[in-house]
Amino acid sequence: MPDGDELDVTVPSWRSTKDVESAEDLIEEVVRLYGFEEIESELPTLPVTPPTVNKLRRQDWAIRENFPHKDSWKCITLPLLPSLIQNG
């Protein structure tokens, strides 16, 4: 069937449970009858973009990684930090 063609379908009366209420239900029923194994599976391809580099966060992580090895403790006083760091 070419793209853009439509089908008018009617759910049989013997389907007393009326479990076919939406287009998704109808598609599921057709695929079930056709056979799930007959449909080739294909993963969608999505574009992957690298995350932006936050230099302040990178410095913070470098400090966090090095201080425990120097027997030091980290104390954060939020009111004294610039709003840029507070907002992450």
C-alpha cells in the first residue's frame, strides 16, 4: 500500500471486551496476527553530541580528587561562593 493511503477498519462485534480503542491497539492487533517474528528489528539512530565542558566544574573535580590524598578536608560555605558556582 503506498504511503498516504488510509484504511477504514471496524472492530468485529465478537470482540466483546472492546479492547481495541485506539490506533495503537489496532496496530498491535495487526502485528500480533502477522507475527512479531516477521518484523525486522532495527534500532533507531540518534545523533550524539559531546557535552559542553564546564571549566569551573572540571577544576572543582580536580580539587576533590586531590585533597583526600593529601589528608585534607573540603568545607563549602555557599554564601561565599559566586552565584555561577552555586547554580551549577
